[in-house]
Amino acid sequence: MLSKKQAKWFFMGGTAVTFLIFIGLTVFSLSKAQDQSHSDQLSASAIRGKYIWEKNNCMGCHTIMGEGAYYAPELTNVVERRDDAFIKAVLMSTTPWQPRHRKMVAYGMSEQDANDVLAFFKWISNINLNGFEKVDNTVSPLAKDKMSKN
Ligand code: HEC
């Protein structure tokens, strides 16, 4: 059994050690060498694309890195499965894009806006995802459930 004094020092020592580990890991995580986002490669076009992404609430239906809604396909690596012309056609379409029977909003974007969103997707796809890219992202998780039941 620890005496009251020993217990107190055990508590203080344990707290100090875990606190130092916490600070150390925080500094490590935030250090430049750990930057997985390549934020220095963000072009003006990609930044405009991100702005369009947020302004139109694309996340209301899509996810990027798992964040967003599960109605529509994951878009983190969309540039790897679709070519530039395909993505631009989806964004510039004036009728809802829906080959798989869920409707994408018909944004009818200008070529410039579509190029900016494309630049944003390209930047996203270059982020080091720590293996997340291995997930099958071609359909939304909800749609996948439906497909396996049928
Ligand atoms: C109302 C829901 C909704 C919103 C909001 C939405 N989308 Fe979509 N989007 C969809 C659906 C559903 C599909 C899949 C259509 C299909 O394949 O049948 C899709 C498809 C796409 C695709 C093609 C993906 C692929 O793999 O075929 C891209 C790229 C895309 N959307 C980008 C965007 C962007 C950028 C925005 C915001 C500016 C946006 N979407 C907003 C529903 C939405």
C-alpha cells in the first residue's frame, strides 16, 4: 500500500509525465515535417475552388476525407477515377447529372469555376491520407448498403 504522501507524489509524477508526453506529441504533430496537406502547393485557383465548394454546400451531399453527407459519392480521390473532362461536364451541366439515379445539382458552372473546383480536387487528392484512399469511394456508403441488400 502507498502511504498518503507516496500516493500524492505518484499522482503528481504521473500527471507531469503524461502532460509532457502530450506537449511533445502536440509539437511533433504540428511540426513542418509532419505537414500532410502540402498547403504550400495551394494555388489561387484551388483556393477559389474551395470557396465554391463551401459556398454551394457540396458537403450537404458529398464527403471529402469522410467529412460531409453520405448521399453522393466520396470525392477525395475523384480525380483518380474520373478525368478532367468528366468532372467539368458534371459541374457545368445545366440538367441534373444522374446516371446512377441520384440527382446532382445542375450548377451550370462557368468553365473558370469548373476549373477552380477541379484544381481544388487535384490538391485534395495529393494530400497524404494515411491509407484512407484504400476505401472504395465510388458510391456513397448508404447506396452501398442498398446495393448489397438487393
Ligand atoms: C443535392 C445533393 C448534391 C449536392 C449539393 C452536390 N452534389 Fe455532386 N453529386 C450528387 C450526386 C447524387 C452525384 C452522383 C450522380 C450519379 O452518378 O448518378 C454527384 C456527382 C458528383 C460528381 C461526379 C462524381 C463521380 O464519381 O461520378 C462530382 C465531381 C460532383 N458531384 C461534385 C460536386 C460539387 C463540386 C458540388 C458543389 C459545388 C456538388 N457536387 C454538390 C449530389 C450532389
